[in-house]
Amino acid sequence: MWRNRGLSPITRDTLIENVFDKYSIEPLVIAEDQMQMESAETRIDVSHRNDYFTHGQKAMVDGHQFRFFLPFSGDAALWTLRPNLIGGEPQGEVDASRQVLALSFRNTIHTQREWYQQQLQNALNSIRNFVANQGLMVAEFNKNLKRQVPEIIAHRHQQLEKLSGIAQAFKIPALKKPGMPDYRPIQLQQRQPRALPRAPSGGAKPEPYISDELYEDTLAIIRHMGATFEGTPATYQPLGEEGLRDILLASLNGKYKGGATGETYRKTGKTDIRIEEEIRAAFVGECKLWKGEVALFSALDQLLGYLTWRDCKAALVIFNKDVAGFSCVQETIAQSLPKHPLFLRQKQTDQPGEWRYVFRTKEDEGREVTVQVQCFNLFVSAGRAGKMR
């Protein structure tokens, strides 16, 4: 555990992640499938064109203008930085607040549509090459940064420790800044190492926790059952949170109850599944129906309130029954949870439609909770539901 003077204790991994997130670069990613356009009539100055005889005078003729709006993600400032590799620079107007690149093409009313199509295709080819070449440089920068951050933090930590050691050697009170309050020393209880899962020979009671292996097995069972729900959604669509929870609970206990692990999943509350001893939980699986971002935050707050072991793991299982655009539900989850005030960092997971986050608890800023968010689609259109009856 690393400690900053005057701040709550933070783990080394959390500090590294925070520094990396602050200084790493998010590469540009374009969303051509979400591109939109607008068209309008306009007036065009053709006095500079050889095919119009203007005798040196300004000449305006009727024309058409097409604007294409290309959404993108990543650092908008990258549009102003040219990659080292050879390639043309894309032409367009960057709207950083809306994360949109606008492409404009205009010509006379006699211009055929093929001309506009070719102009758009040329522009998109230039943008693709620009983003791809720049992405290689960004990836290399982030790779080097991830390697350097731990070294920089360790070096900085040594510098601060050295300065503190020299200052303490004088045994002279430090000069306080004007307006700074006086402090009195407090007694801190020494942190005890986490007990092993087996009771020691002396008979002292260990503090249990859920192992990584059991956690991954639990998530796999929930994932399998969720895929089963999605395979025949009309069968499970009428069930509420508790009904879906009970099916998951039966599947979990069907494998583990009475087995070698000795773990038993049980329900204590309206919608949660947990492994607990006495009044504390080492694992909680909370089942919720999708009701939007506000309900998502409320479910997360409820989940974090259950977990009190230092080595805590949890699952937030979400079922979508009401929204036809399931991709919008997934996008909202991915964008919303990192904005939660207790969010620390995101961890890598290779499961599509799932996210793994690390949060802190309200009661202890030094306590970290791993939460796997799993989302399953049980939406059934009205016409399809009628045929299934």
C-alpha cells in the first residue's frame, strides 16, 4: 500500500492506472456506418473557372452543396497532427464537442452525382489512411508509456522518501503556511494480513474470501445461463428479477452445493445471490432489469453496499426486456459506469457484452471491489411474442 501525505491510501496498481489514463492517448476511430448527410441549394462563384467566360467579373451561378457528418471517437486534437508515414491529410471541419468530422462538397447544378460520390470516396480513403497510420504511432506511444509509468512513479517515490528522510533528520518543526490548521497525531491500527482460507492450527478463525478460480467459474455459469435465456427469450421474458435470479441460483448450486469447494450460493434479499459468512459477503450477484442509467447507478450502489471483505468480487447481471436497440443499452453501460464517483479503473475482459471494473467502497477508500457487468438481451417484439403464444 502506498500512501500520499494528507491523502487516503491508494494501491500501486491504482496509481499506475490513473497516471496512465491521464497521459495516454486515445486513438481516433471513425464510425462510417453512422455517417449522416444534408443537402442544400447554394450559389457558387465560377469566375475562376476556364469553362465560364466572365471577362474578369465575379460570376455567381446556382449550385448544390452536400455535407457529410462522420462521427469519431478518440482525442479530437489528433486531427491536427500529421503522422510520420507518407499520406495525404484529410480535409474537413472538426467539431470536437460533438465528436464529428464534417466533409463538404459543392458544385454547379449541372454536376452529376458520380462526381460527388467520387469526392466522398477519395476523402474517406484519405481519412482511413490517416487514422490507420496515426493509430500505429499512438499504439507505440501508449505501449512505451505503460512500461515507463511504473519506473517514473517508483523514482518519484524514492525522491519523496529521500526528501522526507533528510527533513526528519533535523528534528525541527516545519514552517507552516499562513492559515493552515494545526494537526494532532492519530493512532492508526496496524493493517493485518489477510488470513488464509484454512483455519490455522491455533484455532483462530480465518477471514474467508472467494478465489479467482471460483469467481471465473461462477461468471461462466451465469454467462451460459444468460445465453440460454437469449436463445429462447419468449420463454423467460415474462419473468421478473426474482424469477430470473432463482433460475441462476439453481444452476449455481447445482454445480457447487455439497461439492469439493464447499461453497453454497443463497439468496438474502430481493434480487441478490451471495456467498456469505455471518453478516458479511465475499461474493454478491445482483440481478436487475434494464431501466436506464439512473437505475444502473442505483444497482451498483446497492451492490457495493453489500461487499465488505477486503478481497471482494461481484457480478451485476442485467436483463434487457424493453429496449429494441440492444446495442444502445450496451453503449450506455460502457459509457456510464466509468463516470461513477467510486470508479477506480477498468480491467481487461475477453468476453463480448461484458465489462470488468474496479470500484472503491464508500466506507473504506483503500478497499477495492471487482465487479463483472454481464448484460443479456431478452427483448421480444410484439409480433414475435404473439406467434410464440
